[in-house]
Amino acid sequence: MIDPVIQQLKGKLIVSCQAYMGEPLRHPETMAQMARACELGGAGGIRCQGLSDISAIKGRTEVPVVGIWKEGHEGVYITPTLRHARACVAAGADIVAVDATDRPRPDGKTLEDTVRPLKEEGVLVMADCATIEDIRHAFAIGCDIASTTLSHPGAAIDCGMADGPDVALVRQATTEFPDKPVICEGRVHTPADAKAAMDAGAWAVVVGTAITHPTSITSWFVEAVEG
């Protein structure tokens, strides 16, 4: 049975509204304004980072909010522990996304150790995956959504416009799990990229950098103009 909140995301665009520390847009109110602008443009959901941003965006928008809490820059840093996940819920996240790879976690617990209590508490969990094995494991332990978030190396802002999404992984996952919500996230830089992901069977598509990171978008145009 698919939860109504997740059902609401089917066939929709989810916009990731995040700004990194030290960047000009790094402020919860700015992210909330960005999220509201995306909602007005038709976004069916918002993904955001940090407790202040989750709270601000939840108060400004009416679409489902996928919350994460990034801590650190290497290894497992996307909502790395149960404590981080519960804090995202308390801040207002409708869905909490967690790193679903098999890498060691800062608290020494397994992914299942983190997901099980969340599911017992009625939390909707999105698994940020790198491989088909991650996706299989995530669904096996009860995650509600699997996403291709981590199937590419490096930070999103370091990708060029020509770097496309992992459509092959989306197609493999949706073929293997035709009734499960598999979301395409990562390097979706153009409407054509988004359509390719949907054509591959994605439940929904997450776009971040190409909509909400003006520094990256500007650099793409500068590269084209200046060669």
C-alpha cells in the first residue's frame, strides 16, 4: 500500500532547494522563498536540507517536503543517524531521506538499525541509493522510496550541464520493482533529462542545481559564451 503522501508525488517534479555554507543564498527564509516560487511553477514536492530550512519551507509551502540533514562532507553525511532523522521529522519533514549505501555510519549502526525504529514511529523514509543492490536492500528493510541520489560521484554543484542522470539505474530498478516508488535524482539538468527519467519509469524526478543553484547555472552559460 502506497502512502497518500508518496502517491501525491507520482509523475511530479520535486525541486531540491539547498544552498551550501558560505553561499549568498544560504538562509532559511531565502530557501523558503525559493521553494514557494518552485511550488508556484508546478513543483509537486520540495527537498531541502537542515532543520531551519525544513521548518521555514514547511511553513511556506503546501506540497510534501522531503527533509535531510547533512553533517560532514565525506562518507555517510546525508541524515547519517537516527537522531538526525528524528530531528528532520520534528522540524516538519513529511518524508525523511537517508543515505542507504552500505558504508559505515558515524554511530556504528546499520541502515536497518536506523530505518526500523523510524518505520515503527510511522515515518516515511526515502533511501538515497548508489547501486541496484542499495535499492534492493532499501526496499527489503521497509524503505518507502528508493532514489538514485548517490549513483554518481562528487557533489551536484561540481557536475557540468552535459552530465546526465543515471537513467540506466532507474530503468533497471523500475523493471525489478514495477510497483515501488523509484525516484530519479542527480544530474537532471534539462527538461529532456527529466523526461528521459520519467520515460524510464521513474515515479518522480528531483531537480536541484539546474533550478535553484544560480552560481552553477551561470557558470554553464559563461562556459558556453567564453568557450
